[in-house]
Amino acid sequence: SDGIMAAMNRRDAAAAVMLSATVPAALAQGAGERVFTRVETALGSFVIEVNTARAPITVANYLAYVDAAQLDNGAVYRIVTPANQGPQTRHKIEVVQWGRHQRDDQPAPRPPIAHETTQATGLKHRDGTVSMARLGPGTATAEFFICINDQPELDFGGGRNPDGQGFAAFGQVVQGRDVVQKLYARGDAVDQYIKPPIAVLRVRRLTAAEAAPLLSR
């Protein structure tokens, strides 16, 4: 397959709807503030700062999953490296994909969300950017990826996704980049889907005290 979208073939694009009224409420809890979440994995933790101003729909969806503890007991399950993309792959990328990692026949607990393109948000897929995995536009739910190095092919107009809409960037890893590199180093030379997956133990917002050292960055 030529894209992260292939990992998300469990969503029917016709089912895509805007977020319910409860999801913007999750975003409102962090309105006007810098919001950070800690992702705890079996190899260590990393912290994501989400961009509530530029990607409100995508961030609201992510925080709704976080606040309901619905990303706990997930997995880092796909690592895309130059080595495990075949010669037929024209637009190669480097990413670490993680999330609920549900079976194809198991629906996500929340509806898919409208697609916020990088053209609309101004957020690009830079080194450490966190973005949404998807099939078609408007199918993203609870699967995410982290960019290793800059990945312009994932932006709006990039060639990785045939529809040209790119992926919905919404955050940045601001702490624990060494852990992300450890995860990336687990990539297989042949198979993008690692066996066994690496456990994501829990995902939570940082408290004000925990976030304080990051606010000066």
C-alpha cells in the first residue's frame, strides 16, 4: 500500500460526520491555554502539545479520546522507514503510527471527524509533528502518527495520498523525542506492522504544574 490511509481501511467515508456537541466541550476545557498530553508507552513517555487555535476539530477529537481514557491500552503498531517501503512507493515517508489499533470490524467509540487540511490550518508535517491517520477525507478517528524528519509529502498537495488532501496535523512532540526515536528504531526492515506492537499504557493531559516547565519553550 502507498500510504497511511491503507492502515485505516476500516472506516466508511460515507459515515463521516462532524463531531458531536460533547467533543467541542472537551476542547473548551483548554480554550485559551496551551494544552499538553503525555503518551506513556512501554519504551517511555513523550509529550505532545496540541494546537487548539489552528486545528480545533482535530484537537477536540483527540482530547475527547484522551479525557475519556479511550487511548489507554492502545499500541504503537506501524513504523514506516525507508527500508520497508518497496520500490513501487513513489512518495516515501518516515512515521511512527499509534492509537487504539482496533480491528477492522470494530467501530471506533466516536464518529469520524471532518478533515482539517494543512492548507486550512497552516500546520505542516515537520520533524516531530503529530497528525491523523485516515482513509478518505473525513474518516479519521483514533489513529495517529508522528513524523520522523520533515514530511512535506503528507501536506495538502503532497503526493503520498492520491486524493491530494494530505493529512491533518494538529500537534508537536515537545518532550521525549528520544523515546520517539526508540520507537522508530523498532521498525522492521520488511514489514511496516511491527510484531508484537509496543504498548501505549495511558494518555493524559498534563496538569498545570506538570506543564509549567514547558511553557517557557
